[in-house]
Amino acid sequence: MLQTYPVGDLQRIAVRLQDEFAGLSHRCVERCVNDTWKCAEHLGYTATPGLVERVAREHLQAMVKSAPPSGVIVPPRTHGHDRLS
């Protein structure tokens, strides 16, 4: 059975991680923390604040490192438009 997550703990974790990942929106960090908690519970782990913070931090680091250097996301090319005529 899934637990109800402690809102106070999740807010404190989100505030700490927002300080570390100021380049990401507050909403993005909050959602990552909430999703991490729910995912841990879904997988049958005891979702402690420490576990959630560590896993969410890893996910946020991956998000930051995967962003293009320019910060601009280029949409994928459609089929046939990448050829020189």
C-alpha cells in the first residue's frame, strides 16, 4: 500500500535542491522531488527524505548535463530535409 508523502519534507528537499540547481525552474525541481518520492514508493522502497533527495539530485544533475551548451533546444530534422541538393 502506498503511503501519503509528507509535504513538509518534500518542500524542504525542494528548497535545498533549488539552491543547488538555480538554473532550473522551481516548478521543475518540485516536480522532480515529488515524482522521485512516488516512484520510490511504487517500486516498493521505503521513501525516506534522504533517499528522495539523493535520487532527485542525480536526476536533476542529469537534466543539467544533458542540456545543449547554447541552452537552445533544436527540434529534430524532418525526414528528407537534411540532404544537400
